[in-house]
Amino acid sequence: MGLTEWLLRRAAGHPRPLVVSAEHGTRTRLLSEAEIARRRWRPGDPAGEANLLVVCGGPSEEFEEAIRKVWDDMPGPRARVDLPGDASPESIGQFLDRAVVHLADKDAQWRDAAARADEPWSPGGERHSPPHHGHGSYPEHDAHGGGHHEHHMGNPGGLPMADRGADRDGLSLDRLHVPMGPILSDWPCGLVVESVLQGDVIQEATVRWLGSGESYWAEPWDRAAAGHPVTRAEAGRRRAAAHLDSLGRLLSVSGWSTAARRARTLRDRLLADAPRAALAAPYRSFERQVRRSRTLRWMLRYVGSTEDGDAVSRLEEWLTWTWAAIDSLEDDTPLDGAPPVRNALHPGLLVGAELAAARLIIASLDPDPAVAHA
């Protein structure tokens, strides 16, 4: 076996997946994450460490442009998997198996590398995708935000330079236009935050969403409103899974990966219809661990403060609501009422925050595109 074959087999033996949830892709994203966790694959974070791109759902044209940009920047060997929104757990496993075979396929990887070498480059160093992936780039993902900024030195190498502007201390600092999203680890589906930075502090922010805003988490209430029989237990299972999904995202962004994995394991067991008796004790243990963490409370204090509280209060609410939802898993009475209200993201919350704090603010709110499109 040559060195190339050995390296490819090693890459295939240790896939680093980056899972991207597009429109109508939440269900498939959850099934994919559960299968990836079952296989004990370590996620690719950031995207430069990934060698397997897993796209869930049906991305819009603009979303697909962002996916192409990430795909172009992924180092080889690499493989891409496109999963439809109605993919079954069995088909997801089969898609991932084929991707692993592709990672170890020397001829396929050489063809991919040769195609990348033949891609044209723009004067600014932007690589354009080959015809079978579409054309163009996603300007929102440029290092300078894709906008046009006049500067007395021009645009050396075709790259725009930063503007200057007064900061809150009266100094004149560079102002960079830096977008966040729609593809980041532990990031709400379809969210794009256009920001103006001075240093690492956000001076201006606008929020927009890619997609129509369908909500997987509200499905039981939507079905009940349409006249279908839905029990409180079914809705409670979906609500508990939603809160654990949010908790996993917040804990991961906070840097507590072991607690994030526990949250997601409980979420996956809920969605796999595990009974209440099998969930109660593990959840109570997880809840105690999170509530007792002084480091986590210190990190989240004052983060994303609104009139309804800050990140710490939202964390405690998610923990309390999750237990109430798990406690209802044996309630077979008909569901009535409206679905729980999900949080919205107001750009003003991000202004004045450092980038790291902005990530925590967004994770602590875990905003839903359905709220933005309501």
C-alpha cells in the first residue's frame, strides 16, 4: 500500500462531518447527528477541519451559493452528501457509508483535485465553482463582507480595504463588514447576521433569514390545529427535544462539549421514542450537572440581557421546561392550545458585543426562523 492509499484510508476511517441544515432540513439534520454520534465521528469544527459535508433539506439558490463557498474551501480528501428532508434513518446510514467509500477512493479524489486545479480564479483570488456545482461565489462570506469600500489606497489585489470610523472611545479605527452565517457550527438554520466591526466589537448589525421559516418543532401543534389527533405526550416529546437541542447548542458554544453531548444524546433518545422511565433519571443527572456549574453561570451572566432576563435565566427556563415536557410523556389526553413561543433575535442585542459574546447571545436565544416570518 502506498502513502496516498494509506492517507486516504485514514481519512475515511476518521470522517470529520460538517452538518448543514437548509430549508425543511431540521428533521434530517437531527437524524444525521444521531447517526454520526452513533458512529462516534468527531464533527468538523471549524469547516477547515471537515472532510465530509452533509447537507440536509432543500437549500434555496442563495443558500446553495453559501454551501458551494464552504465546499470550495474544504481541503481534500473530501466528500459531499445531500440528504432530502424526508430521508429515512436507513437511507442516511447508506448515504454516509457511500461517502466513506468515496473518501478512500484514490481515483475519485485525484479527479476532484484535478478539477479544483483547473478552476478559474478571479483577480481578487476568488475561486469559482466548476460547472456541475454552479457558478459564482457567495459574497456574504468574503473576509471583507463582499461590499465595496472606497479607500485612498485603492483595492490592492482586487480586495477591498476597511473603512475608518470613530469608535465609542472617540478613536478612529478600521470598520470591517463581516457576515456571520448561514453556515457555522451550532448556528440557527438559515440565519445571516451582517455586522460592522471595529476590532472585535460589533458596531452595527442586521439580521435576515434564508428560507420560508417552516418550523419542525411546531409540527404537533400544527397537526392538532388541522384536526388531526395529537396527544400531549407527543407534543411534550417534541418540546423536550427542542429544548435539549437548544441546550446542546448553547453548551457547545460555551465550550462545554461533554455536557453538550449529553444534551444531544437525551434529545436523540427522545426522538427515538424512548419511554419516560428511561429518560427521567438521565435527564435529572444532566440537569443537576448544568445547574451546579458556577463557571457556566459566570460566563453567561449579563449575556443577551432583555426585559425577560439574560442567558442564565433562559438556561434555567429551558431546563425547567424540559423536565415538565418529559414528565408529560405518559399524558394521552388530546393536545390543545398554541405551541410554545420561540425567541426572536433583535439586532440591537448584538450591538456593542464582542464576536465571542455575540455567538453566546445567539445561542442563548436559539432564534427560530418561523418567528421571523410570522
